Amino acid sequence: MTKNAISWFEIPVQDFERAKTFYSAIFDYEMPEMPMEGFRMGILPHDRDGGGVGGCICHGEGYAPSGANGAKVYLDGGSDLNTVLNRVPGAGGQVVLPKTPIGGGYGQFAFFADTEGNVVGLYSA
């Protein structure tokens, strides 16, 4: 059995600068870039040194946003999802599902649409 269900994820984007501006705004941080031959990657916040699972926004051949029909990625929304959700409209996105409790005390989740048309989840324990 592995420790985590995923080891890395990539959110495809059509306009890298627009997406970088959006994710930097909603998480209130300066997104570092990691250029790779033929691709641009913007690293999402995570504790790499502490063993955290990371991911990025990615632009390049073969990367196209899938809208609401793609696999759902849930980003860590911190202790209160509304902190991030309240920044979504001002950054150019849309809240699709507001903070919603998960039964049995498993936390809360929400969905937002980013500037690229991806529908992304937020989760908080």
C-alpha cells in the first residue's frame, strides 16, 4: 500500500500567464515557474521538504483544459475554504459549489471554475 493516492498532478491551461495570475491571487502567493523543454509549469503551494504531494498548472502540447468533465483534483483549501473561495471571483473565476460539509465529520469541500475552464475542488479537513 502506498502512502498517497497520487504523487503529482497537473492542471492543464491554455493561457499560462492568465492562469498563473489566477492561482497566485486565490492562494495569495507568488507562483514559482519551472520551465521544461516545450512546457511551462507553475508550481502550486505545497510542503515539498515535508513530504507533501505537489502539483502545477501546465501549458504545452497535449495539455487542454477539460472543463467540468475531467478528473477532479482537490487542492488544500486551508482551515477555512471561504478564504480561498472569496478570492475566486475577483481573480476571474467562478464558485461552482460553495463550501459544503462532508457527512461524518470528514471536512468540507467546494468547487470553482478557473480562468481556463477547469473545474477544481478545494478540500479542508
